[in-house]
Amino acid sequence: MLQNNPFADGFLTTTMDAITNWARSNALWPMPMGLSCCAIEMMAMAGPKYDVARFGSEVFRMSPRQSDLMIVAGTVTYKMAHVVKKIWDQMPEPKWCIAMGACSSSGGMFRSYPVVQGIDQFIPVDVYVPGCPPRPDAVLHALMDIQEKIKHQRHSFRDALLSEEGLAKLEQQREREQEKLVLQK
Amino acid sequence: MTDIIQALQARFSHAIRETTEFRGETTLLVDAAAIVDICRVLKEEYGFNYCVDICGADRFTEEERFEVIYNLTNLEKRLRIRLKVRIGEENPVVPSVTSVWRAANWHERETYDMYGIRFEGHPDLRRMYMPEDFEYYPLRKDFPLIGVPGSIPLPEFDKKAPLKEAGQRYNRGEQI
């Protein structure tokens, strides 16, 4: 691409979506939702040996307002579920979620009355990591999966600029065009 | 240890129903009405100054279904004693020993939370672990292990997950 570049060196043509996705995927700031033993592995992932900084996620934010990836690491009880949901709601869009370990994915070995059998009953999960607890490399892999997911996202730049009302208008317009097409047929 | 038991038996002959010793552990089965007096004597005269634990048990029998177990320790002489109180199902009430050991407060709250045994004279008998509006007592034998469906509310799944209807799970596990 650079060889045919009409602007000489130092220029690169791309789409706004691609560059938005690139920026987002390489600076995913995690919100550590460490609830039990999985949190230790999550810290190991952030430590020097596994070094999540290589993927741009070294900044563990203790404030949900500044983070865009929630790692739910550990057993979620019914009482804690409300707290997890509240923190999730406080995170700004766009946001992603990793269910780390068997407990947060499915309740794990705690098939009993106080434990929620999977956090996907109340928040949308992007990647599930199996293991009890999963190794730090497995969580790194989950992070890379999310990066991959972000890189394939369409209209991310447009969605970031438009408000919800604008998006709704776009949706209506698209529906109208669809109807026209159907009528033409 | 034996002299303490003998002294207690002489003093509370009507209240102590049974004394057992098993592998060096002494257990007294005591009437519920006398538990506070016995505990106070044990603490003030025999130095059982540490209330290690108070817990409950569901024996699931016709009579005297519930049991409250007190584990006490004399830290100075390194002695341990266990007291047991049995109560019926219809009216599970035991006098509180918070006036003897203040540490009994949370132990009794936990026992109340798990078995529904009420402690008379407890300053603040609320649930310890379960939500306050929970209606059941989870460690009773007739409580299902997986819980009662819908008894504890979950936060609502309001955001539509990609490609799925709101609230629908990705993995098709059983919802409780």
C-alpha cells in the first residue's frame, strides 16, 4: 500500500472504523472485578511474568468510569450480583466483559443456593474463560479474542459520534429503504 | 476437667441431661432454659472466657429437631467444653448468651440465618449472610440444595446481547 501512496512517505490511507478499532483494541483498560481465587491469577496476568502490558491492558482502573473491559474473576453470589451489575452499568460504552473461570461462566462447582449459575444471566459476556482458576495465559488469550472482536466491528466510528437518537434515525431510514426494495420487487 | 463436670452436675442436676466424653472431648446436653446460667458459671467461675463458636444442627427428627451447639475454651488452662441444647420445630427459641460473651452476637445471628432458630434477648437478630427479605432457612434439611427458584431476585438483563434476545443465555444451562 505504501508503494502506491500518492502522499509520499509518512502517510497511510485507512478507514475511520479501522483506526477507531485499532485504538480501542490496543488500549483496553480493565476493571478488575476480583471476587475470589481467580483474582490471584488475574493479578499474575498483570504482573511482570505474563505482562498484560504487551497488549495495552496494564492499566487496571479501580474506577468503572475509566475502564472499558470488565474481568469478572470469581464466584458471583446473588447478593454480589447487584453490585456487579451496578459497576457494569457505570462503565461507559463501548464496553466488553470477560467471564473468567468456571464460577462466573456457569456457577462452577458451586451448584448451590447462593451462587448465580453464570453471570450471563444479568450482563452480556463476550468471552468465557474455562478453568478453575484459568491460567494467566488463558486470560491473555481471552483478551486477544476481544481485541479480535473489536477489530472486526463495523461502524464503530459512526456509532461513537452519533447519539442514540441519531442511531435510531439511521435504523428507521434503513427500514424504509428495505420496504422500498420489497415494494419494487 | 472431671471436677468441673462434677461441680456442674451437682449444681445444675435438673438441667444437665447427659454427659458424654469421646476422645477427650466433653459434651454436655443441657436444657434450653438453663443455658445462660450454665454459660455464666462456666465463664466466671471456671474461666471459659472464649466462646469459639455457636452453631446449629438440623437433626431432622420428629421431636427436638434442632440443636444449638456451643464450643467454649478456657484459654488459660487450655480446656475445651461443648454444650448442646435441643429444641422443637414448632417454636425454636433459645435464650441468647450475648450477655455472657459479646462475641456470641454474630454467631447467633448466623445460626438464626441458617436454621431459623430465634435467640431470645439478642440485641440485633438480623440475617447474617442471606438477603434480609429471604424467606427460607437454607441449612435446614428440607431446603433444596440448589435453592428455591426465584426466591432471590437477580438484576435485570436490560442490554440486548448480540444475536440473542434480552436475558437469553449463550450456553443453554438450567436457569434457577
